[in-house]
Amino acid sequence: MHDLRRSQTATATLVAYRRDLLGVARRMALPGDEGVLRLDHLTKDTLRAGFASWAADHAVVSVRRAHSSWSGFFNFLVAADVCEGNPMAAVTKPRKPPDPPRAIQDPGSAAHLLTTAARADPGARNPWPERDLALVATFCVTGIRAAEAAALGTTSLGGSAGNRHLAVRGRGGKARSIPVDSALEEVLGACVESRATRFPSHDLGDPSTPLFVDVRGRRLTVDQMKYLIERLYVRAGLRDRVPTGTLVHALRHTFALSAVEAGADVVGLQALLGHASPETTRRYVEPAADNLRQMIDSHPGQLALRRHVESSAASEPTNPPG
């Protein structure tokens, strides 16, 4: 059975390989050659033109696969001394599209997590609900990465009352400021107060003092944060609704999609999430389009227009057959 599956996989691969080669080749056949494509036709220019035509009506993943097929084909020809080099290096291979956002499939996930975190973990040896609540609340309402949360210090929360912000150091050391409202400020404050009781020797005014620590007073690592968040998923009954391969990042994706649905634009969301490119941020906009369509469909004006069209169609006189 295993050999049969392997054979079927190999056959499917060959079929896809042949389809990619012939599909692009047909886009490069020169006029007057009766559909025949000779090896001397396969120049950089004709390959570029052929792939440009192929890309016009094929998805990026299909174009990338065809590019790999043709590159492998030319490598074979080079190895067989049929041609001198691989011209595919001159044909731009489109960038792999970013993976779609993997948000938690539960509209009330944030509320469930916050409520659960506020209660002491019955399975923990040394439960610390103030810390757990502050940690998950930070992820839910700021969308920062686990590594960014691990790097936060006790002085990362700055600004005057009513204008608080969280100073975050992102990838490449790039700094950004995230607005913090009074609710998150209160939760973080409660965490710091409980911290002072647990670890009176900690200098909370020292910028090098970490904001989130474990029950021994050491800076929380990314792995520890993931473990704590997964425990919360399980306790809140959400573990099976979290996309595979995501833990903290699922909260980041959920935050981003919620922000778009609330009216955030690409530029603003890019600043909040710390993306280097707006293209990365735009992947959150497409999923939100379905929600926008639902909003339009249920809009009173849309409903009134639909009723008008339906009533007009019903009252339209029917012409007798001539």
C-alpha cells in the first residue's frame, strides 16, 4: 500500500511537471512556427514574455511551481550538455504570498480568555492570576509578538494619565509606541503591585527589570509565555478552536482582524503591528471583506432596495405570447 501511494504521488508530480512545461511553452510559441517551440527560442526575453502571460491568469502559487519546473528542466538540459546555462535566473519568480491570518475561530475568545485568566489556575503549584491576566490582556489588545512581550520592562509603560503608551521594541530593534487605555493600564498596575509583594527586592524603576516574570522572579521566556497561553486556551475551552501551529500568534492575528473590522486602515494597522511592509498587513483586509459584505447585505438601505426591486418585478405586466 505504501509503495502504491508513493507511485501515485510520483505520477501526479510528473503530470503537474508536464502541465507546467507545456502550459508556459504554449505561451511562447512563435508565429509562423506552427506551434513548434525550438530550443533556440528559449531566450531570456521569450521566457519572460511567456511567464508574464502565464502569470496574467494563474495564481502566484501556480506561477512559482511553473518557475521551479522550468528551472529544473533547464538544469537537466545543462547536465546533459544540451545547453550552456539556465536562463530562468533572468525570469523573476514571484514572491510567495503570505499565509492567511490564523485567528481564533470564536467571536468571544478574548472575553473567555480574560475571564479565565482572572481566576487562579487550579493546576498550578504557585498560581499568579494578576500576572496571567496582564499577559493575556496585553496580547489581546495590543497584538504584540511573544518576543516583544518578553522584552518589555517595568518602565515600558509611559506617558501621562489618559495618554499612556507601551514602548515596544520590534524586529530589527525598531521601536514603536502602542496606545494603552485605562483598562489595560489598571490590569498592568495590578500585576506590578502583586509583583512588588512577591519580590520586594526587585527594582521596579529600573528599565532593565522585566515586566513579565515567572514565579521565581526571572524574566518570562517566549516558551513559557506560549505554555501559559496554551494552558489558558485549555481552561477556557478554546484549544480546539486555535489554528494549528499558533498560540500567542493566534491572538495577534485575532487582534489584527478585529482592528480592521473596527475600521483600522492598512497604514494604521501596519504601525500597530510593526510590519516592515504594508503588503504583510494587507492580508488582514481580505478576510474582513466578507464581514463588510454581511454589513452591506443587512443595511436598512440595502433591504429597502431589495424589497423595491422584488416588488417591481412582481408588478411587472406579463406580455401575452404573440
